[in-house]
Amino acid sequence: MRFAGKVAVVTGAASGIGKAAVLKLASEGAHVFAADIDEAGGQALAAASNGRIDFIRCDVTQPADIEALMNAAAAKGGGIDIVFNNAGAGGDRAPIDEIAPEGWDRTMDLLLKSVAMGIRYAAPHMKGRPSTKNGGASIVNTASVAAMGAGYSPTAYAVAKAGVLHLTKVAATDLAQYGIRVNAICPGFINTNIFTESLEVPEASKDAAKAIIADMSAHAQPVARGGQPEDIANAVAYLASEDAGFMTGTHMLVDGGLTIGQRHAW
Ligand code: NAD
């Protein structure tokens, strides 16, 4: 029960990694405010939670929505201790020599500005909380293996996620004086809806995409299984907890070894 008495906010909470994180934080005692544009999914999560999870509709591309989310969570919870800025989707898939300025902006708004605004509007509600005295005030941002190198994702997505890593470092230096830690998580390929619903994978390729992610043993990943949302939620819970009280401005790579590559066959 590492989060007993703590108030947490999670974006992108209705599905995949966000949903697993909500359930993990709530299972260890947090009161979780779960935010998403998917109202049906978010409401279902809250309804099954015995009051431990509240759903708040929030489109993270809208700063006013994020401000309202953080204000509402703080008003009901008495403040905020933990924030998981996680909502996201695939963004514009075009290469750099074809991308439209609007597609670039849309991707940055969804994946980078959203995280900046999440920190911006949560931090004032975290200052002065008891959790700031013992390493328990924590912001975790979802980056990706796409931030580790080129070739893991479309261009705009990769750049936005690399931006999340640097934002994490800069925000950590801004907020350390208040006892608020800021870290990032870099998932590898995780079996969620992102590969079928929101990565704008062509309809004909959706089943193949899901099969590849579900069975990474067929691909160059040392841990020969698909990553699951719970693999990431466990790491997020660690970063959110006092166990990680000396960690700030850094990231955790949870990718089954994808980025180190496989052992040579010869
Ligand atoms: P997912 O599609 O299962 O969940 C994403 C959630 O975000 C959905 O519930 C969706 O409704 C919500 N969302 C999308 N746009 C939103 C918006 N504008 N405002 C609020 N909510 C919004 O996907 P996931 O894999 O769980 O993705 C979560 C995060 O993890 C994303 O930031 C993604 O980029 C990142 N990520 C995923 C993987 C992976 O392999 N699945 C790898 C690296 C990083």
C-alpha cells in the first residue's frame, strides 16, 4: 500500500498503459483521477472501482481541459501527489520530407505540449503536500523507445517523445526545490490498442500489427514475449513511490531489451 492517502492523476487512463497504471496505483491505496477522451471507457473504469477511481473527461490537446482536470482533482482530493502524463496516440506518420505543418503541430500538441501543460497545471497543486517531504511527490511522463533512436516510430512521434525526455530533465530542475520529482518511462513495444486504433495503421495491416506486438519472440527482442501494460504500470508505480525518492530528471527503459538488440547468432 505504497500510495495510501495519496491522490494521483493519470491521463490516457481508459486503455492500455494508462488503465494498467490506474489499477496499480489504486490497488496500492491511491485515490486516482482517471482522465481520457474516451468517456465510456473511463466511466467503466470508475464504476468498477468502489470509489477509488474518479473519471474526468479531458482532451490533453486542450490546455484548458488539463487545467480543469488538475483543479478538479485537487479540489476533490485536497491536492495532488502523483501525476502520470501518459495520454497519446500515433500522430502524423509522414516522413520529414512530406509532413504537413499541421500534422507536425498536431503531433507535438498531443505528445509534447500535453505533457508540458500537465506538469504546468499539476505542480501548483503538489507544492506543500506532505509527500513533498519524503520523495513521494512524483510526476511520471510517458516517453518511448522512439526517443532512444531513429527507426522505432514515425518522425514526428519520435521527436515529440525525445522532447518529453528533455522536458522531464528541465522540469525536474525547476521543481526539485519544491520536493517534486519528475521522471519519464520509455516503454518498448507494448500490447495495447495504439497499434491498431490510434497509430493509423491501415485496416488491412491491423491484425498483423497486433500479432507482431503480441509475439515479439518473432522479432529482434531479447525478452521473447510481447510487453504488457502491467510491465509498464509496475515501473510507473516504482517511479511514483518513495522507493524512487532519490531519482529525478531521468528515465526508465522498459523494453524487454529491444534497444540493446539480440545476441549474435554466430
Ligand atoms: P492506448 O491506445 O491503449 O491508450 C491511449 C489512451 O490515450 C486511450 O485511452 C486514448 O483514448 C487516450 N487518448 C488519446 N488521445 C487523447 C487525448 N487527446 N486526450 C486524452 N486522452 C487521449 O495506447 P497505449 O499504448 O496505452 O499508449 C499510452 C502511451 O504510451 C502513449 O503516450 C504512447 O505514445 C506511449 N507508448 C506506447 C507504447 C506501446 O508500445 N504501446 C510504446 C511507447 C510509448
